[in-house]
Amino acid sequence: MPHITVIGGGFAGLTAAVTAAETGAKVTVYEAHHTLGGRARTAEGRYKTNEGPHALYSGGPHWTWLRQRNLLGPLAPIPALEAARLRLHHKGALRRTPPFAMLKLLRRSSRQAPVDVDFMTWATEQAGEEGARAAAHYSAVALFHHDPGSLSAAFVQERLRRATRLPPEAHYPRGGWASVIDRMAARAWNLGVRMETLARVDALPQDGPVIVATSLDSARRLLKDASLTWASGRTALVDLAVRTRRGDAFAVSDLDSPGWIERFTAQDRGLAPAGEQLVQGQIPIAPHESRADGVARAEHLLDLAFDGWRERVTWRREATANGRTGAVDLPGTSWRDRPGIDRGDGVYLVGDQVAAPGVLSEVSFNSALEAVTLALKVRQRLDLKQA
């Protein structure tokens, strides 16, 4: 059987490693950090935060794959009472229901949006400017982009439908995403995968197929390929722990501008110490804006939905995710136009900004399966030719 090298031990890399090992291939994973997980890491300590809001969408192919291998683990459902506390920031106030015009775009019978037109133009024709703008901003929960209306209408529509589907597709692994990563790593280990951490790779190995499961920026440097670029988002991330108070919102979606605040302990109380709530926010920011601009907008939403939060804060952290929130497709492009998985000479590229379908982590998953399939087929053809 071939030896496959996987560079990167995040969700995509571990998916590739497990899939290849299940076929009998020998696999080695190299991870530059001291822990596996990539962007799916969960912080250690009292407050178990991820790099921005993380959820598993049950409508995606990775859901079935993880469940079949008993890798999902226990999930933290959203209590019905908490779900009823979703608030929408529209026209400067918090509301319980979206504008009626926005609902037109959520109907299953609504027309399929085109690829070559921006969402704002197409949606305005369907529901008017107010509904189109509200829908575009709501979709930011699955886009992390400062101007969703400027993106391909088909791209935004798919994410809007997935984010608003009932019953909700979003599910939360209890204990954070690291619990899923730990189970994936354990399965890889049991399959004989060799995993090396603190192992930065600066040159491609020559023994067998190589799957590069890093960020696009890192892959561009490693492969010395300037074409490995694609648009992504830039997002201000705010993590807070606050003392518990009745009446706090479960989540706030900003319909006046892109942004999302969520109280993650609403479904998983183990993410913070007893008597405290863990709140995470993601506010997409434009290229000319600073992190402080995004934090200021987050604080405004907190003022509206979390009464007295400033006096209740027990812990706080801020960060910026730049190009780390997945691919976004501009008008006239689709996932097929992103950097290809097969880079030639037995090198395959996987991750959330490559040419594979899906929403958020589904792109990483689909690209990992495709890369392993291509790598094994190539090796089988070579072996047959040599025989």
C-alpha cells in the first residue's frame, strides 16, 4: 500500500488521514503546532472557546461520516426556551421577528439565485431593498464577510437557506470542537496513523502522495505557487465571560450590518464555570476598518441584549480572523473556480478555500475525501503500469 503524507493536523488533515488509513494506506501527519485541530482547536482552561462561533451542520456529508464512525460524540441541543430568545437588530432596535420582505427570500419555493449576479441586486428584485439587505446581513453568520450583498447570489442564497432552515441544522459538540478532534485523532491512532506535532514542514516529501491540509497562505509558501489565492473574510472576534443574569438573549443577529453575538453556554453550560455565561461574537470588518471598529459594533449589540454586561464581565479576549473564515465566491465564480485539489506530481490541496462544494467545514471535508480518492487512484494506476 502507498505511504501518504498529510501536512496539517486540522479537521481537513485528520479527515484525509482517517480516510486513507481505512483503505490500508500508511499515513503520516505533520502538524506545526503542539496540538492537533487547526482552527477547530478549543482553548484549554476555564473558558472553552473556539476561534469564533463553531457549529456542525447536520445537513452536510461530514455529519453522516462522523456519525458512522462514532466520532460525533454527545451534542448540546439548544433548549426551546433559549431558541425563543433569538433577537434581530433592525433599524436600531431589537426585534423578535425579521422584516416581512426578508421572509420572501427564505421560502423554499423562491427562485434559484444566479451565479453571475451579486446577491443584493438579485434579492432586491425578489423582495425589495429592505428585505434584501436584511437577508444579506443575516447570512453573515455563515459567511464572516463584511459585505455579503456583493457576493455571488447563488453562493449567499445557499448559506442563507442553510442558516435559517427549520429545524435548525446547527449542532454543537459538547465540550467544544476539540472533543470531535480528539475522537478523530484517536481513531487515526488506532488505524496506525503516525502523528507528529511541533513538526513544521518546509519542503515536500518525495515518498508517495502528499496532501497539503494547511491554510491557503501556508500552502502558497510551501508549494511556491502564487496562484493559490482566493477571497475570504476579515472578522473581529470578541469572547466574554459574564456573570449569569436572567433575561439575556440567546443570540443577536445584526440586520443593519453584518454581525452575530451568541451565548454558547445556553446549550452547553460546561463551557464556563458555574454562575458564568460564555458569549462569543463575530463582527465582519471591511479592509479599511480596524478591529476596534468591529469591537465597538459588538459592544453596541451587547448593550442592547445583555443588560449590565460591562459590570458582569469576569473574562474577556479579542482577536482578528483575517482570511481564516473560508472562501467567499464573487459574482461570476463558484466553488469550481477556486484553487484545484490536484496540484500535479502527486500533490493534493485540501481546506476550506479550495475547489470543493459545501458550507464552512464541509468544504474541508469534501476536499479531503476527494484528495484521498485521487491519491489512491494515481498510485493504483502507477502500480498497474509497473506490473
